[in-house]
Amino acid sequence: MRQRTTETPTGGQGSAGRGRAGVLSGYVFRVLREQLGQTQESLAEALGVSPDTVAGWETGRRPLTSLSVGHKVTIRHLLMRMGTAPDLLAALDRGMEADVLLSGVLGTEPATEAANPMGAWVMQRDLVEVLTWPLSGVVPSPLRSLPAPPRPRRGPVPSAPELPVADQRRFFSRMRETAEQARGGNDFLLRRQALYLAGFDRSADTSDWLAHQQRTERPDDWLTGWLNSRSVAAVAARQGDRERMAHFIGRTLADDDRAEVANLNYWAYWIGESPLRLSDDFIGETTAGPWHGARLMEHLVSGLAPQHGFFDLNVHTLWTLLASRPSLLRAPSAAKNALRARLPVVLDEPGLPHLARGELEGIRYAIRLSEA
């Protein structure tokens, strides 16, 4: 039998900081345990720790982020051997990463612009989905289609990581402060990502505040202006205003080949089909990067739901992707089959925007040509 240990959190965050430092990874860890069909007691036995330690990890009382690197690696390997799905292990890693970012944002003193990790690299979807889970209530992609746990749960369980309302307000306030302080400075990436995260705020003034931020920005290069326009359109679409997105597609994308390439580069990076980057510069490259596109196609097909706020952009990006990479339709794939089956259903929807309907018809024709 392994000797049971109790981890002691390290670092100087204080009790309040520790209380929220592990809320995201702790919730993912509980989902992971439930998918394995383990109780806190049985998993503690398998991992060689006390049941109280497992309970502390799951609640964030003993943050997983405070474990030593060696202990984290050992636990990960044991969970892997127990049959944990790779996607869940990856979500756990992103949960710990998101906990570090969240704890830093909610800390007593805001990070200086130079030391703010929000501007250290271009964030991707898998991290942002976990980070914003308690703010948006939207379940991260790897956790959306999990089967019911093999063991019944004991009592009520929250459906998402819980972050107190005061902390949510503090988060959004810090994002606004960060974006405003970075305006006109050298850290455009920090400002852009702070603006994007501020857009998850459901406050009534969020859309207007973001639009004001865009108007007061005077970008001296094409890429900065393009990214600003996209961010405002994306936030508006998330809040149900599809007119800004329609304007972005019709005026910013459709009439500019550079914008179309930037859109593909952005999407491919966002869903993890191209490697991590430290700046946005790659988005403005004149040709789409050396990524295949199969993963992006699968993602876009899954978003072909007219009620989805990003439906118009998904359709346009899919149309552009297939026009630039026709080989995606020549080879058989699950994404192609799903697209073929989905198109008649979507095209039967009343009230489809004219541009989206035309692009969907073009995609259907391209599929027929690929099978002729």
C-alpha cells in the first residue's frame, strides 16, 4: 500500500488567494474522478494520498497548482494508467494554467503591464474555455459530451466551477483596467486579450464600452485594426447582436484577401491546429500557415447551427477554408459526412442571411463536384 501524504500549499497568496487558486482545476479533477467511477476514498488510495487531500483538491481548498512539479507528473501518470481520457487530462492541465491566471487577476495588487501573464502568449480556445467557464457558464469542449458518471453522485453538485459574484466583478474590472492601461503602449497583445475577456461580462454597458475602446484606438498598422474589428464583432455576436458580425464579414473579410487569410490563420490557431505563438504577427502573414485544415473543418462543421451567435462567421470561414484547401473534400472524413448530412437541414431554416445561404449552396455544390 502506498503511504498516504498530505500536500501543503506553497507560495504566499494568503488564505483568500488559496481559496480560489484551484477552483477550475479542482472542478475538472472531480469530473475526471467521476468519469473513472472512483470515490474520493478509492482515488485517494490509488494516488497514495488522504481522502481529505482529494477533497481539498476538488474544492480548491488545497490547490492542485500548489503541488510540486514532480507530484503533478506522478499523479498525471497514475491517472493515465487508470484509463483517464487524454482530453480530460489535457483539460486538467488547462485548468491548472487557468487557475494561475485567475488567481493573478484576482490578487490584491494588479500585475504590472510588463509582468502580466495575460500578454505572455496568444491564448487558445482550450485555455480560454476553462478560464471563462465560471463566468459564462459554457462548458469547455472536452467536457460537453461526457457520459453520465458510472457511480451516482452523493447529493447536489454544481454544474460549473463556482466563482463568487464579487470575484467575477473584480475579474471584469481588472480586465477593463488592464485594457485601458495598455492602450497606446507596446503590449497590444495584452490589451487585445484583456478586451476579449472583458467581453464575457454580461453587464449592459459591455458592448458600448468595447466599441468605445475600438473608436479611441488609432492603430498604425493593418493587422491591429483588423484584430480590433474582429474582437468587437465577436463580443457583439456573443451578446446576440449579429449586425456587427455581418458588417465585419461583408465589409472587412469578403472584400480583402489579406483579411480572409488572417481569418483562417486566426481560426486555425484558436482551435490548436497551429503551434503556440508569442505574438499576433503570424495572423497577418500573406499566406495561410502550414496547417492542414482537417481539425478546423471539423470545428466549423460542428458550429453550423443558425441559432449560434457565430453561425455567419462559421459559414464564411468554412466556405473560405474549402475554397483554399479543396483537398479537404476529396478525401473521405467524418467531418465531410457530417457536413453533407447537415447542409439540407440548415438550408431549410427560414430567415438565413443571404450571404450565408449563398455560401452554403456553394459548399454543397463543391461536395457534389468532389464526388463526381
